[in-house]
Amino acid sequence: MSGQELSRRFHAEVVGPVVRGGLGEIPYAAAMLGDGSDVLGYDDDISPDHDFGPKVQLVLPPGVDPEPLLAVLAQLPTRYEGYPVLYGSTSSSNGWSQGQPAVSTPEELFRARLGFDPAAGIDLADWLTTPTQILATLTSGPVFHDQAGLLTERREALRWYPDDVWRYVLAAAWLRIDQEEPFVGRTGGSGDELGSRIITARIARDQMKLAFLIDRRWAPYSKWLGRGFADLRLAPLLTPLLQAALSADLWREREANLCAASSVLAEATNDLQLAEPVDPAPRQFFDRDIRVLDAARLVVALTAVISDPQVRRLVDSLGGRLDGTHRLPGNVDQAVDSVDVLTNHALRRDAGPTLGLSG
């Protein structure tokens, strides 16, 4: 049984009747948001998640005394279907406390995981310093009960970037590809086979993440990146190209397949109509015997039409190169690869200056 189904049954059979009996007409929400592959439905027999078990977060409106409900919940069993019960917590390190019922307000639940309350507004620093894996678990995790919409407004606010933030992050994703796409041929042509393979893998990973951005889907962390990628609209086109690039013994084959994948992504970016379209065909890299997409063209096109004052100010403050390409660190996922930073909202916020953010 999946973690989602186990938790859904636990709420329906055990928690829900007790909560409704104890609250009467007072609205509540019950959900499974936050840490864990089971929140996204990616758990399986091999990887059931470290804290697998029935999970539930209980949310009450602000101003409602939770003590009567907690007293009733304390009488519930601490195990269900042979697994320990896990309740949502705003204080424990992983967001769940075993056998200890916890009740929070909507604001407390989201602040504990994001460091801000989406209902109070989401500024540019909030968007750029929040990893996509956190946004994925908060917007995709199952909600078992929420007739009063205690969670709906906040989840909808986090559904996707505003258009100009989207343009900025897309441009930064294309810039990452632009910065390394010639290196597959440069290393391979010089006999550095290992270097060529490593760069191929780096670009393939960036192309996968770019596909999530194009599909308006929050990418999970690395363990589940491939699993989530398989559900994307572009996956049937990209998967054989990326697999061929990663398995190729000749650098020319790696280069050709990566260029083909970039062309698919460029055409899909054009289809978003967020900027002037660019020719998605690969081309020669200056006068060298190397083929690239020349992804800088998409960077220029996307940044040129950004008009939101805050995002425009950030782009302009970062400076650029003679070819018109801006220097874009992007969001925290694109600039930082440390798990310990990405899973700590205080450290993520401190990374603001690294992203070009100030104040």
C-alpha cells in the first residue's frame, strides 16, 4: 500500500470521525504535505521513505483553541496497519512527530516549511530562495479534508511562478546549458573522454530540469528527478535522446543527441509564447568543429521582455556579456547544490545575496 493510501485510510477510519466529533461545526483541514517521497506518491517497496507510515497534519482556523482536540487525539492509537502513526509538526526536524498529535494554523504549517506565509504575499526573494522540491511537496501532497478551504488559498498561490519570474528562471536554465554545451566536443575532441561524459551528464540533468520548468511542474530532488521527469509532456521525445547521449561511446554521438534534445526544448519554449521565438536548429560553435544550440539566444529573448519592476531591476543589476547575455544565477536550485542549504529555510534565505538579491 502506498503511503498516500495508507494515510488516507487512517484519516477516514480513525482521525476524521474523532476530529469531527470533537470539533462540531468548527472547520478543519487534514493533509499530508511536506517531507517524504510518499507525499509525492513516489514511494515503493524498495524505497518506502525513512519515516513511512500513516501521516496526517491537522489544521485549525486561527483563534481556535486546539487543546480540546489534542486531548481527544491523545487517546488515538499510536500504530495503524502495523506502522507507527506520524503527525504533522511545526517543530520537529523532518516535519513529523511519531505518535505525538499536533495541530497548527495554516500560517504556522506553511511558515514552518517555507519561512514565509503565502497568504501574506510572495515576493521575488520568496520565489527564488524556495527550492522546487519544497514547492512540489506543498502543492502536490494529498489533502484529505478541507471543506472550508484553509489550505486552498496558500496552495494555489504556490502553484506556479508569476510570468516574469518564470521568464527569469527559464532564462537562467538556458544560460546553464549555454555555458557548457560546447564543452562536450571540446573535451571529447582533445581526448578527455571522462570529462566529456561528465559534462554530458551535467547538461542532460539541466535539460531534464528545464523540461519541468516548461511543463509548469515543480521538480523533485535528485532521487526522484527521473521518476517525475517520466510524467512530463516532453518525456517521450527527450528520454531516448538523453539515454543515447549518456550511453554513447563517441563524443560526436553525445553532442548530436544533446543538440537534438536542446532543439526539442527550444521549440517547446517558443510554444510558451513568453518571448520572441528563436530558431531551434543547432549550429556551428563559432569557427570550431563543434555543434551547439547556441542557447544564449533564448536567454536574450526571455530577459528582453521582462517588465516586472522588481525582476527587471534584478536582471539589470546582474550585468552581462558583450553578446547581450545576462549573468543570471537564477533560483536557489540553479545556484546551490547543497542538500543542507536547500532543506533549511534560514540558510536558503541567507543565500539571497548569492542570487543577486539584496535587502
